[in-house]
Amino acid sequence: MARSITAFTCTACGASHRKWSGRCETCNEWNSIIEEAPLSQGPGRGLGSLKGKPVPLSGLATQEAPPARAHSGIAEFDRVLGGGLVPGSAILVGGDPGIGKSTLLLQAAAAFARNGQQAIYFSGEEASAQVRLRAQRLGLGDAPVRLGAETALRDILTTLDVERPDVAIIDSIQTLWSDQIEAAPGSVGQVRASAHELTTFAKRRGTSVILVGHVTKEGQIAGPRVVEHMVDTVLYFEGERGHQFRILRAHKNRFGPADEIGVFEMTGGGLSEVANPSALFLSERGQPSAGSAVYAGIEGTRPVLTEVQALVAPSTLASPRRTVVGLDSGRVSTILAVLEARCAVPFAGLDVFLNVAGGMRVNEPAADLAIAAALLSAREDIALPAEAVIFGEISLSGALRPVAQTENRLKEAQKLGFSRAILPASTKVEGVSGMRVDRVSDLTSFVGETFGA
Ligand code: TYD
Ligand code: MG
């Protein structure tokens, strides 16, 4: 028998090391390396047969067309998957505990089942009776979805092999345990082995497997970033507590655009789709006030309008506050530095609070100009034109760079009643009429023209 070599794995980034150390050399995280038993080598370790023989790419062309994607009928969910579920794919759905993952996937399982797909929902966290109660509360009591309360990986694989469903949902990957591995459920070794077995099964049998993964406080799917590498698609279910909006965002997708979002609202009867997120995110906008800027963004393939809110107030602290919600704080620091250095607008001695309304996260650099506009508007206490949307990337020199998909952004803005756009001068505007377009060459002239500084 082969000698088993103990492996050391970083729970933060998944890198494996030959010996333990206090800090992972790959991701520089402290105290993240743990010892784990190696994956079983399996019997028969001789050279393989010709099974791994490569096939010329052109030889594949004669094979039949790839099987069609399965649609759940929940449009927001199908969109995030890249237009439906690819048979035999493995999907990871991550999110904070209590955010609504089980609710979403139970609804999705029922929707797939009602659409004629064979669906099995394995719950390792709740008993079947509890899942059934939840399903009844969600109005899904009659859906032909099957439930399993199982956590032993071997039993789940056997069930899947016998039943051959189209979709299997595992809620959650942290509750699974494999008897091949001497570690507690939820440990990196267990999670990795379970994910590996299930994704391999998915590929071999054409069953789509959806894995639910809890995210720890540190923002990682407990232990295994490794699972992210194994699956085809990684979706995160996000939302602010206290807000009823939930956003399902594709972080990685082999079968569709990454960064695609689906927007849901948590109601007493489960999650309901939000077909027009722009209207929703702008719905709380009151009278035009200083510090508010409307950003015309693109999320995946869809334009989404959001409101960037800023508050700037004198600080009593030696190092003033920079509180940022829904935006990249590094990006905000850069914009503050460009405003100080290139436009002579100091923020020293001022607390800065920035927020994207509705619990949305905006990651596009195209939001730079809207962020700068909100900051300047709050600082000068001058409201921006209420009928205008703003977008454009700011470079370190203070110049403005054009951004992609202008037409989509402007059309969405027009649909929501905006009649004016403030954007970089070099932007090509085509296909949009009836909108006033203010072209700004650089940040300094934007400050001068809009705030008369
Ligand atoms: P759940 O799907 O159990 O979260 P997760 O699986 O991500 O841990 O969702 C739990 C929360 O959702 C809980 O706080 C109650 C809320 N909820 C509703 O508001 N309405 C509903 O219809 C359901 C089923 C849950
Ligand atoms: Mg759950």
C-alpha cells in the first residue's frame, strides 16, 4: 500500500504545503494552515490504459449538439446561470447564514420540478418534515420535488446513481461527510472530498449538482476556496441585513458572463423576482439633495441604475473616518486622492461616508465619476441636477476615460425618466436621441463646471 503523506492546506486560499507554518506563503494569511489526511490514492496505481487518449478537436465536431439548458422559469435565477442550467454542471451557491440560500434553492428545485426536470433536494441542516413545512409556507407543497435528509456522501452518491435526477441540490456542503476521510464535517478535507466526488459525478452522469456553501465571518466559503476551483459556476447570494433585497451574483461562470446579477426581494412568502432593479434601487430616492448622484452602471449583461450617497462632515478625529458601504474602499481612497492632488479639493479634516442605496454592491470603475460627483456635491452642499445620470472612469492624472456599453446605460436611464447624462468627453454616444449629453474632459473641468470652484 502506498505510504500516505500528510498534507497541509491553507483554509483561506486552498494552497497545499509540505509542512506546517504559522503563515501561508501563498496568501500571507496567519494561522490558516491545517493538517489533513491526503485524498485516497485508490487501488490499482499502475499506468492507465488508453482511456486518457486525446481526441483531435475537429473529431469532436461530428458529435451531437450539446444538450439544451434546463430552465427553472425563475427568470432572475436562469439569467445568473448564463441562460439556464447546463446539464452535468456543478454550481456553488455561497452566502452568509440566514441570507436565504435554502429558500432560494428550494424554490428553484420546485421550479425545475414543475418544468419537468427531476429534482432532488438534500437537506443536511433540516429534517424533511421541516423542509416540507417551509415548502408549504412558500406555496410549493404540491411541487413534484423529492426531498432527502442525508449527510453521508456515499449514501447521497448511491441515491443519485440510482435515481439519476436532472438536478441535485445539496444544502449544505459543510454538513456532508465522507467515510474515506478522518475529519469532522465542515473541515477542509471533508468539504473538498465531497465537492470533488459530487462534481465528478455531475460530469460523468449529466446530473447538475448545486452545492450550498456557508460563508464565514471572514467572507470565505468556510474553509474551501478550493471548492470554487472545482465547480463550473460560483454564485454568491448577497444582501444587507435589514434590507429585503437580495442579489444573486455570478463570480465565476464557465457557461455565461461573470458579474451577472439576479435581484430578489425577501417577502413573507419567500423570494420574489425583481424584474426592474433600477426602479427598485432608485425608489427610495427623495427630493434632489446634496450628496446624491445617480450612476448608470452595467451588471453582467444588464444596465442597472443606482444611487451613490455621500456625506461629508467636519471630523473631530486625528485621522478622519472613511466609511464605505457597497463600493470598493481602495477605489474611493484613490478618487479622494485624485480630487485633492489634481483638483485642489481637500478632504483632510473631514469625515467621509459613502453608500450605495438599496444594499447594492458596485464594482465597476465606471462608477468613479458618480462617486466623485457625490463626494463633491456633499462637500459643497450643492445638489446635482436631478434629471442627470453620471458615469466615467477617473485616471490617476485626473483625466476621464470612456467606458463600455454607453448606449445600454443611456437607454436604461431614459426609460427611467432621466433626460441628461454627464460622461467623459471621449465617449462615443450612438443610438440615443432626445437626451442632453454633458461631455466632461477631465475631473478639474467637471469640478469647475458643476460646482463653480
Ligand atoms: P434561509 O433560506 O434559511 O437562509 P440560509 O439557508 O441562507 O441560511 O433563510 C432564512 C431567513 O429568511 C430567515 O431569517 C427568515 C427569512 N424568510 C423570510 O423572510 N420569508 C420566507 O418565506 C422564508 C422561508 C424565510
Ligand atoms: Mg440554509
